[in-house]
Amino acid sequence: MTVFGYKLPALSSLILWALLWEAVGQAEVTFFIPPFSEVMMTLFALVPTPAFLKALGITAYAFSAGVFFAVVIGIPVGIMMGKSRILDEMLLPWVNIFLSAPLTALVPVLMVLFGFGTRTVIITTTLFAIWIIILNARAGVRQINRSLVEMARSFGASPLDAFVKVYFWAALPEILGGVRIGVIRAVKGVIIGQLLISIVGFGALFELYSSKFLMAEFWAVLIVLFGLAFALSEFLAYLERKVAYYAAAR
């Protein structure tokens, strides 16, 4: 961030927003925004509590399981769509429909089909994340230099060998980009699922604190959620930069 020609340290914009938040809170403009200092003190007091740790564990389990299924299913499907024109023509319209559709509208249907438990939250999380992973894996495969595939065939590579050793690694930059965006969408999916399907985890904390107007606790949990999502996104972006040389090799 640069101000008047001076380069400020990293994350300085967050510090400025925190100062603005503190000023608005101290001015008592609205009860909805307590002072930032109060929120941080509440955060440090809230994190070690059993209720918060239990909610974190439930949310982490549903999120991890949803992302796992999205990655395990989405990457192979995307690669196969990139390889097969027939499969691509069959599945691409549906992938685009689900990617652009408001998936929250499907939650009542999922509740009828799978019930009100954690399984439905995991399915919701998977549905939020999987479509962008499929599209990015497909895009990565379609950009592969065909000479790599022809070389693998000339050396007698089986379809499985070509899938694992050529298509996956050559499309890895796009795959990681899709996983990064999918993880961000999965955070939305798990919270929506816990708010609408099964009031557990962070969804239960949001419901409790908002209904009782405990805004410092509400913002403290929200900061934790945003921080975890940002950390995951930055970690995947770091991996994406590390494998960026694959794009040049193509």
C-alpha cells in the first residue's frame, strides 16, 4: 500500500480499518459495531472456552470433509472433461448451471433428501466448492501441449499413467487455482449449512450471539472465521505460485 509516494508496511490497510472501526465503536454510532478493542478482548476470552472449541471442531470437520469430496471428485471429473469431447458436451452445461445458480435455494431439497444432520452440511459444502474445481481442472487440461500426451503414448503409457503423470501435473497450476477459489466458496457453504440445516458449530454461535445482541462475541467469531479462510487462501496461493513454472513449461 502506497500513500503520498511512501510505501507502507504489509497489512497496513488492515490497521487503518481497525482504527476506523475503533473510532466508530467509541462514538457509539450503532450498537451493531462495538469498539474494535472490545471485540479483540472478547476474542481472546472466547477462544479457550469449551463452547468455542467444540464449535470450531464441528465446523472444521464439516468443512474438511466437504472440501475433500469436492477435490477428490472435482479434479478427476474436470480432467476427464478436458480429455473427452463427448463427456465435456454432456457435463459442461450442468456444471455452468450449478456454478451460476444460487445454491442456497437447493438447501431445502437437500434437507428432504438427506435429513438435518452433519451429512447434509458436508454435501452443501461440497456443492459450493466442486464446480469451480471442475472448471479449472478442465481448463488446465485443455491448455496442455499435445506433444506431452503424444510422447506419453509413444512410450507406451497406459491411460492411467497419462492421467496421473501427464494430465494432472501439467494442469496443476489451474487445478490449484480452482481449489483455492473452491475453498473460499466452501467456507460460505459450511456456514450456510450450519445456519439453515443443522444449528451447530459456528452457525450455532452466530445464531446465539445475534439473537441475544452480543455483538462483541458475534464479531469475534466472524473475525476468526475470516482469518481462517484468509490463511487457507494465502497458503494455496503460495502453492500456486510455487508450481507456476508448469505453465511456462507448457
